[in-house]
Amino acid sequence: GSFVSELQQVFLSTSLRALPDADVWAASAAEVFASMEQRFGFQRDSVRNQFEHLLSLWLSHCAAVADRSGDAQVDEQYLLADALDDLHGELLEGFTRWRAKFRSHEAAAFTGSDDAPPKAGGVAWDAVSAALVPTKGQSEATERSRQLMEIAVYLLVWGEAGNVRFMPEVVYFVTECALAAEGPGGDSFYGAPRSSAALTSGRFLARIVRPLYNLVFDEWYLKVEVNEKGGDAKKLHKGFERYLPPDTANYDDWNEFFSQPDQMAKGLLLASGSGLFETPHAQRFAVLPRMHWTASLRGAQIKTHREVHSMVGVFAATHRVWLAHALLFFIGMCVVTGDAPGPRKGPWLDRPLLGESALIRFAAVGLLVPVHACFWMLARLETTSSAVLRKSCGCCFCMGTIFWGLLWAAPLVTYAGLRYLDIAEYDVSSKGMYYGAIAAHYLICVVGLWFLLFSPAKNDDRLFPLTRVPVATRFVRYFFWFVIFGGKFLLGTVIFTSVYDTTVQLQFINLGHESFGEILTIWRSSQWVTNFFEWILLWVTAFYMFVADTAMWFQLGCMVLGVCTVFVQRGCRLFEFALEDEIVKIPDRFSRRVFGYSPTLRNAQLSVFFPEIWDRIVAYMRYEDKIESDALGELSFLEGGRGGRRRMGLTWESLSLAAHPLEPRKTPPKFPDIFGDITPVEVFFRNYCGWKRSLANQDLKWRLTALARGLGLPKPRPYPA
């Protein structure tokens, strides 16, 4: 029809028209989008927008695929097919993983395969033929047809989703239902319109998207009022003004729900009370308008984590950061405080709190494991939703809690046994049991720290599998943080030493060197209490400073990595990096990387189109008032004497490439001064001695520098059009 012809003309108005079989691809893509608009009731303007969106993405991937070939002359015969495959893999990577997860889950009952194009409501269109793919095989043609259909449906659903776009898994779910849908068996999936007012919006928007957004609205808002300016003003529920209550659902909660096959199969209900997943997969889109979204997605029913507005939530999310800092801090304290004066003999009341040897002193650091685990479990309890707690409460949950509680308390038991043997150590000749207890305590503490630092998540927290990271990347990450924390610790020991010396000079107490008996004797004296709080305040301040300077060390490390990355991207050409003027290189690099297929001027590596496009760029900056008129002449390519330039009106029409195409240059032009060659000595003085070239303003400097640096980095090679 006329709409198909309109979309075809849009396709053929882009530079894709220069590629082989572009007219055939244009017909197939236009038919897919037009048929989707008719079958599912998408808005026509939205279909136009998303068709142009597809063309923009397709164009970019054509350039990327051609650039990866590495050949001087790119074989463009099947470039459109290869770029479509590349586009599908990148755009729908999340969707394909989500669908594969549900297909492997029996409760989801997802049917279908990748061996045939999706049903998509039973639409009829000219599928991709075998002549358009490299292998000339029907299987590959079917694969490209499936990819084109999936991209089209996904973009159309996404284009009309509105705020539902903040829930990608919900968009995936609707897309999958549309792709798997059988024909409606009548005029439409939605039945006859209820009234003429229903036709003011597309039927997909009115019957699928709007009920989903109404659920979001009702969860947060009470009503819509008219503000002073006559616009809409959403009125929140009472008590929601400052922030949403902890048990109120938001986009993340609904998104999480739609990523769990078990929860979806049980929770999605139709208005009749039956489950959506009781309906065959191919018929689910037809019943989506009859969904009872409120009963299915109530916040108290689907929320897994309470969003508490306190430091408890911060600790629950970042507890590993605090544990790592506390571990290094207390190890540093044990290093600088040294052994208590001794040896002391007698009962345990007369022994120092942290013992009289380094082994016993460092063993106390292991007590961080049960203390941190206790605070972490309490924080998790506070941030876990009531729905999850109701489902979890039971005999197994109680037994598991007791088991983990005893496991985390193991360092307390081993430390108590170690201190007992330490007191009795002077009365026995064999020290095998003593050193065995030390080894057991250290082993248990190391295992506990490993679980807390490197395996902290519970099974319920792992909604998605961890992203696979190459070994080299993982090594760089761990090495980076090892260096960061190593530098912090070395500097921290200097600070800890200063703090400890200060406490000694001020004659504060040293709690680790005090015995239980001494504390019980003098703890009621005002002098001891004053010293104790001053001692605590000093070390707490040191801990605060130790934690706070992590940002400085992190930024320093990122700066070093960034500099190394820059050098690697530029082939480690340090001399060129330090002593080249990147702005002077703009004509040469622009000609090679953007106009690589165009002819060059005689005796110059300069594209015949570069002078014209550069003058157009400069004129556009004058049009924006970024430069003055005299700078326009100085920055443009000159004809004749100095100060002269081609006539160019500064109107929007005159700057348009469509209205005024580029004209190739036939003779070498006179270069502007900004592109004049300079020696490395001049570059050195300009870059490092404050002798900068005089440009109009900071915005112009930033634009030219950004363009020059971008041209110096690897970039896809455009295909000729």
C-alpha cells in the first residue's frame, strides 16, 4: 500500500541505497513495519520513527562491518545482510538471553525455535530470499528473516512503551508475546473498539501499554491535578512526598519480577483469576488486554528488597568495602602498637586484652569475622521485604539461620580456646596443642573473610549469572586493587605510628595493653573514662581518614591506567604524543579516515572534498556565533590573497549539504594558518611553556581539540556511498 511505498522511499533516501540489492531489502523492511502497524495497532507516526531508527542503526553497523573486513576494497555484495546479523546480535543481546532463560524453564512453557521466522500475528510479507545472503542457503535466509522481524517488533514495542522502557524485561515479555502470537482469527487482537474515543490513540498503546503504566501510576500517585500554569501535576499518596516507603514497588522491582520464570508463572493473573501461563504461549498476546495487572504486580507481593532510607541500606550494599578497610586498619594498629609489657603471669584477669605476643595480637583481628557477619545479617534482615520473609519462614529457614550463626561464631570459640592455652602455655612443656590452636583459628578466620569478601551473595541475590571476564582483565582488576590497598596500607602505617606515638606522649590509655583486672579496678575513675574516650576519638578519626582517602588513591590509579590506555591506543608512540600538534593533522587524518575513498589532490594527501567541508564547518560555527567574522576568514581555506574566502551565506539553507552538495577541489588550496606546519620545538613551547595559539574562545578550542583527538583514535571506516 501507500504506507509501504512511503517507508521504501525513506530507506532509499539514505546512503544505504548505494549498496547492492538495497531496493529488495527496502521492500522487505517496509513490508514488515507496515504489516506490524496494521496487525498490532501501532501508531503510524511511531512506526515511521522506529523505521528511521532501524535505518540509522543499520547504517552504523554497515560501516562497522566493512571496517572489520580490513580490505582496501570492501566487498559490499552482502554487506546489508552481514550488518543486519551484527545489529541483531548487539541490539537484542539482552532479549535473546532473557528468552533463552525462559525457554529452558519448564514453568514458562515458551515454545518456538530459531529455525523459522516468528509468527508475529500471522502477518504476510516477502521474507528475505536466499539470493541476498552470502551462502545462498535457505537456512541463512530464514535466519535473516527472523532477525529482521525480531528487530522490527522489538523497536515498535519499545517505541510505544513510554515509561515502561524503564523496565527492559517487561518490554522483552511483550515483544516475545507479540512474536509468538498466532493470527487473531478476526479483525484485531483487541476486539471492537469500546467507543470512538478509544481510537484517539493506537490500540496497542491503549490496550497493552496504558494498563501497565496505570499500575505504575496507582502504586505511587493518588490523582492528577491541574497546576497554576494549567499543566498536569501528579499528586503522590499521603506520606510519599519525601521518598517512597520501603515496601513500595518501583521499576526495579517489576523488572526483577519479569526476570524470574517461577515468579511470573505463579504471579501473572488474568481478570478471570486464572493464570496467564495456563494459556498456550501462542495465545498469550491475545489475552494480554484482559490482564489484572494490579493483582499480579502489587508491591507487597513481588518486592524482594526493602529500600530503607538509612545507613543500614548503605551498609548492606557496601559491607565488603567496610570490611576490607576495617581489616587493613586493625592489622595496621596491631603492627604499630607492639607487644604489651611483660611477661605477666597469673590468672586471665591479669593478662593484657590483646595478649603478650604478635600471634595472639593478630589473632584478635579475626574477631572481625563474627562481628561483621552479625551486622551484615541484621542489615539484610532490615532490607529484606516482608513477602520474602513470609515465604522463607519455616523449619528449614530457622535451622539454616542457626547453622550459619554457629558457623560465623566459630572464630569466637577458637579465640577463646587460644587465649586459654596462651594462659596455660607457661605451665606445659609441649606447645604442639598451642600452635595447633593458633593454626586452626587463623584458618577459620581466613575462610570466613574469604566468604565475606569474595562470595558474599546469597542465592536469592543472584538474579543473573555473573558476566564472564577474560583472565587478563580479571588479573588487571585484582592487581589494580592490590596496588591501591597496598599503597593505602603502607601510608596508613605511617599515620598509625604517628597516632600511637601521640597517645603515648599524651599518656592516654592503650586498651590492648590493659588487663581485665586493671580495667575493673579503675574504670570508674573520671580520669580513666576521659582518657578512654579521647583514645577512642583519636583512633576513630584515624579510621575515618583511612577510609576517606580511598577516593584519592582510586583516582590516582585510574589516572595511571588512563595514561597507559592512551599510550596503548596510540601504539606507544610517546614522542609523537608529546611533540605533535594534533590540530595540524586534522586535514590529513580527516581525508584518510572519513574521505578515504575519495580522490586526493595532486602532490597532497588531501581529499578533494575536505576544503569544502571544512569551510562548511567553520561557517556553521560562525552561524552559531562561536567565532567572529574575522576568524571566519582566518580559519577558512583561502582563495587568492590573504583574508579572501569563498562566498558563503550564513543561512541554514546555505549550510545544508542536501541543498548545496560538496564540490570537489581541482587545485591545491592555500591552507589556513591554523593548519600550518610547525617544528617540534614550537609544539613544545606551545604545549608546555604557556605559549598557546590564539583561538577565538574556549568553546572553539574544545571543539577543535576534541575533533583532532578523535581522528587520532581507531574509528570505523565508512563505506563508499
